[in-house]
Amino acid sequence: MNSYGTVTPDIISALTQICGKENVIVDEERLLNYSSDETEDLVFKPAVAVKPQTPEQISEILKLANAHRIPVTPRGAGTGLSGGALPVFGGIVISMERFNRILNIDERNLQATVQPGVINEEFQHAVKEKNLFYPPDPASKGSCFLGGNLAHSSGGPKAVKYGTTRDYVLNMQVVLPTGEIIWTGANVLKYSTGYNLTHLMIGSEGTLGIITAIVFRLIPMPQHSLLMLAPFSSAEKACEAVSAVFRAGMTPSALEFMERDAIDWVMRFHDDINVTVTDDVQAHLLIEVDGNESEVLMKEMERIATVMEQYEAGELLFAESADQKDMLWKMRRKVAEAVKANSVYKEEDTVVPRAELPALLKGVKEIGARYGFKSVCYGHAGDGNMHVNIIRGDLDVHSWENELPKGIREIFELCVKLGGTISGEHGIGLVQQPYLPIAVDSTRINLMKGIKNVFDPNNILNPGKIMYADKN
């Protein structure tokens, strides 16, 4: 078992020499900003937080940490939902907030080189000005960093047609836990030159290296989009309609599911969102198509509307203006925030083959009934990714802390039984570790541990994440 070292005054002095006094944070109040993310109410305070600005500075920090066996937690914007940025063993937090530049947009090759502290939406706007498109769009796109998106291979609504973050990364610069600075691949569309370290880093949750530059591929910006909201009196019918759309030959650019409570709570907290929801409606599908030919999109949306009617959808709402589109998308993107404002909750990031969504939803409700909890479900139905928000409500402390984990385990066991897994885009981080063996057998876990040991023999980089909560 490793024994981690302590952050001493000499360590603080060395960090100050590397990053400058103004970029080394030790006072208790400011350290709170680096002690939590969006994962429940968990707080772990580091001994120090540093804000480097160059790969070389990060290299020196990691060499120092390795020499003294001090744990290091890389941190982006702190929008994660699995505890990936929590410094569970204290030590040093490396904040990437100063790595915030778009270095180059290469219009000839449809590529861009950016730093990991660039906000997702700001990057999208920058490439859109050049009529280019970067599709991955998590719900937190207005605040999340691109580096954090890579750490979890984030998705978002557009993943159903365009893929996740992983599908747009060509190459990246990474500082290894031992201080070496490498590029993981090449700035090309094909890569068959040994092991693909780029894809290994994506989704590794900051446990194998710290990303300092990213080369993305881009695609031309679609010129038109149409958006439709379909209400259903049965949430399971809404789920059944999802796979039917694809079986009928259409691939929407987004296909989102929202239960009744999700929309009610959003409208309660946002006066500018106004959608008529009749008493019998239990769920909605939000469906978008995009492309370059308006007439083609109209025909495609008409075919989708026919599918919706076959699954007993109510009156369909077609967005008639850009403002109405923005309102409907805001309603979807604000669901997590509204749930958080309404109640103490836990969010589980389940994913199954899309045709199994009705069985997943039914199973979640049955498990909730057995364990006494209510759930509000929403998510990226088009790719089978359902966010299950478990509402504490009237559950007592004992049930919440001791019985609920049994119910969560059953939900994940159901996901795996249906051919899915326990996380589609939020990652394992800290809070999902106990459930990892449900989806990943011991042979694969041992392979992951072996890879971790090769990259990080002293286990200093983001320890306690993904595979284990101790320092083994």
C-alpha cells in the first residue's frame, strides 16, 4: 500500500516557484472552490490548489508530486456528476482554468487545436463563425470545459447522429504522471500506428495523464433544422416510439425523452418556458432533424410524425421560430438543474440498447416501488442513454444511506441484463466505483489496473477514481 506524503511549506514554496504566488491557493475559503463538483453534496478539501498555464509547469508539478508521493487531482470546470474532480486524498488540485485559448482553427483541413480549459459552447460558437460544426453538446455546455468532456467522453443530445466527444479527437498533448510531455497520435483522420493512446486517454477521467492541448476534427455546419415536441399519455409508449423511428429509416440529430415531472419542475423554476401540458400527458419526446435541404427535412419530420402517431402521441408541437426552438431546448437542458432545486437526489447515468428503453423504464419504476423511492427519468433516448434521478422525498436517513444503494445496484444489474452498462457519459469517478464489477469483470478490471500502474506507478494522479477507493 502506498503512503501518501504531506504538502509541507517547502512543497508550497516549490509550487510558488513553478506557478507564481498568485496562482497558488492555500487559504481555506478559496480552497472550497476546488473541493466539490456537481456530484451530490460531497466535499473533499485539498491542501493546495494551483493554476498553471503551460505544459512545462504541469510537468514540474507532477515531478514534484511524484518525488514526494503527493496525490494530484486535475480539475476542469467542476460540472461533473460522478465525483471525478474530487480530491478524495487531499494533496494538490491542478486547475486547468488558465488553459483557456483556442490556438488555431484550420479551415483547410477542418480541424481545430484548443486548450482543455475552453468552454464547450464558446468553442462551438467560434467554429460556427467559420461555418464549421463541433457536435458534442452536453447539458452543461455553457460552463463545462472541453478537457472535462474528454475525461468522460461526454455526449449530449447530438450524439445520436454525430457521436460523442471521442469521435472528434484526432490527437492530444498530455503530461504523464511522471512528468513526460507527449502527443498521443497524429493530426490525421486515419491512425494505425501502434496502440491508440488518444482513445485510451479519452474517458480515463484524469487518471492516466493531464491533457494540455486537443486537436479536434470538425464538420461543415448543417444549414437548417426542425424541432418537434411529442406528448404521450404513456411514458413506456414514448420509449417504444424511439427505436421505431430508426427502424423506419430516419436518424434524427437529437431525440430526447422527458418524464412529466421533469417538465413540470422546469416550468416551475423558469417563467420564460411555457408549454401546454394536459393532465393525461406522462412524457414527451423532443425530436430534431438537421441538414442542408429544407424540403428533405420537412419530409423526414413528416415521416417521424407518422411514427409518433402510431405510438399514440398526442398533439404534436412544431417549433415555428428560432425563439421557440431555443425555448424547447432550454426546457430540456434545464431539467437537471430543476431536479436539483426541487429535492435532494442521486442521478444515475444508465444506458441500454435503445429498443430496451421501455423495459428499463418499467424496471426502474418497479425497483423504486420496492425500495420506496420516486424517480424522474429523462435523457438521450435516441442512443439509449437514460438519466435516472432518484428523489429522496420522504425517505429516512437509514433508507437513503443503506437501502437505496441496493436499489441502485438492481437498476444497474437490469441495465447489464438488457445489454447495457452503468454509465453512458458521466463516468465512474468516485461514486459509481462500488457498482463497476456489475458491468466489468475482474479480468478487465485487472487490465485497467495494469494500465494505470504503467502510466502512474506511484498512483498519484487522481487516485481513488474508477477502479478503487483506496491507495492499493
